[in-house]
Amino acid sequence: MAKSLRSKWKRKMRAEKRKKNAPKELARLKQALNLDKKGEAVMTDMQEIATVVPADKIKKEGDVEMAELEGDDGKMDLDRKRNKKTLLDENGQYPAWMGQRQAKKLKGKRMAQKSGKGKKKKGIAW
């Protein structure tokens, strides 16, 4: 896909627009960061807008969280217990990802096993 003349033209024009707007965008980014001559951002203006947290503090907190996660055995906590064969939970509900047709098919198999015989198949009876 995306090989039509119209899409080629649109891609070309978007590239032209990026070239044209790049200097303005760069100036706007620099203004937003309020860079001084050293190349470091002045944080006094940024503190009014957002909370400034040193990187060291964030790294330490991340290490603590990772240590807590490593203590876990790695298994998912499931609220509901499912029967692996029928895929039903304790309330008799199928999983959310299962479609109606598949659920109906599994229900038909369950009912056939319960009654001892299934639906009679259509076809030649000999």
C-alpha cells in the first residue's frame, strides 16, 4: 500500500513542511528549555511548572522497587480459578477474550458429554 501518486505527494509535502519548520521548532525547544551559555537548563523557571527531582534520587527509588520485584516468585496473581479443560471460572463464565461462537461450541461439547450423546450429524444415514 501507500504507493499511489496521492500518498507520494503527501509524503513529499510533509517532508517539505518538516524542513521549513525545523528552525522554528528548534528555537521553540531552546526557548522552552531556557538554555544558558553553558548548555545547562535553568531550573528556576522549570520549578514553577513542574517538580524537579534529581536523577540520583530516582535511580535509588528504582533500585528499591526492583529489589521488591525480585523477591516475587514471578507468577501472576489471578482473581479467578479456571478449569483448564472447559475454560470456565468458578462462576461459570468464559474468559473475556473468547468469542460467542467459540463459547457456544465448547458449551455444545460439554452438553454432549453430559447427556452421553451429541447432536446427530447431518449427512447420509446408512
